[in-house]
Amino acid sequence: MHWRWRDIEPFTARAAKEVPIEDVERRAIILANPAFGGQTITTQNLLGAFTVLEPGDKAVPHRHTAAAIRFSTRAEGAVTIVNGRRCEMQEGDLVLTPPMCWHGHINQGGHRTVWFDAANMPAICMLDASFFEPGTRQDERFWEVGTEGASEYRFAGDEARRALAAAPRGADGSRVHRYTKNGASVMPTLDLYLKRIDEPTRRMRTTWNAICLVVSGEGRSTIGDKVFDWSRHDVFTIPHWTWAAHEPRGVADLFIVTDRAIYERLELLREEIQ
């Protein structure tokens, strides 16, 4: 499935106008894949969305067993609080909200902010292990925190871009930076990557699923029997065990959310390349 940013962007303005933040846990535009019959699922085990905040909006704190992330697309001025740590959201920043960590969002800037969200809620629900605990809108102390210790949850975009530029070419011809903690995936059930494509890649298929956000550039992907032409902030999916190859127009960067860590830990990981 392919979602074009030019189609999504008008809905961000509509959501901001029609959905008061006081009425909802989150103001999020969920990327529901029609392949799953109307369920809020983006690909087998993963959910993708764009969160929208108006200036001054506070998205009420909560926590849940699903692992989730935020990737800053147009979020300058927004802040995510994770377990008492203040995580600024500059361009290309990644913010983790690990399972059962309290987290909330606030727009302290002067314009609408939008960022990309992803979580493994479909996998957690399939395992019948989904728990959710709401916070309270009245607790102003939640927002009164500093940045000390934020690096536990925040990966700066400029550092990730430098690491990507220095990364060697992989087997498919692209350069890949993996976000890691202690040499492993950032969370036990989510594995995240930046991928730079400056030449056509070789075809690859895997047992894991992926949601791809176009960070910059333009290009084309052939996924199974479908061809998608994409540009900045588009989102597309690569289902498990489906051949996929990418061809940029110049240089393009993708942020990729996967459930690879689940398959790796269950010893069900399989990858092939042509």
C-alpha cells in the first residue's frame, strides 16, 4: 500500500479544525491498509500514523504495552515527554516510547506540528497482551521536566544522518544505519533503520514486515507486482516475504520501521536477495 503525503496533508488541517485535543487521547491520522478489511492495521504487525498538534495543544499522558516511536517530519516546536524526560523534536529526530513508559506530547511552537508515528499494536493485540493506562489532564507536573537523560529515548536526526553517510553499502547496494541500544534493536519488538538509496537496489524479500517513510528525495519501488512512485513524506509498506526493490531519482532517504526483532528472537528470521 502507498499513501501520498499530498493526499494526507489536507486531512491534517481538517483534523486540527474538527477534532479538539480535549476530546481525544491523540489526534492521529491512521494509515489503515484496505488489505485488512477496515481494521486499523498498516501491515501485519505494525501500525503507522501522522499525529497533528496545534500551538498549545497537549496530548494527554498515557502508557501501554505496545512499543511505539515518533519520527519528526514537520514537528519543530513539539516536545514528547517520556518517563519524565523532555525530548525535543527537531527534523529527523527519533523518539522512543517503550512498553509501559508514560508519554505525552505538547506543541510549544507557533504553528501546526506533524510527525510520523509507528507502533506494534497489531502484534500485541494478536498476542492478546494489550494493556492501556490513561493519565490525567490535570497533572501539570507531568510537563515540568528537563532534558537530562533524554538520550535514553531520543536519537538526534543530525547524528543519524552522519552515521548514514558513513555507512558501507549493504548487500542490496544501499547504505543502512540501524538504530541500536547496546548493539541490538532499540526495543525487543521493533527494529528501526535509515536507508540511503543512490542507485537501484537488488531485489530482497524477508519474513518481516516494514513501513517505509520517505524522509527526502524521490523514487520508485517495485513491491511484489505493484510499482509505487514516491516523494517526500510519502509512506508505503513492504509485506512479509514479498520481493521489493527501489530506484531513486538522485538520492533518497527512507526511515524504515520493522518487526524484524520479533522474528529474530523467535528464530524465524529469513532473508533472501537477488
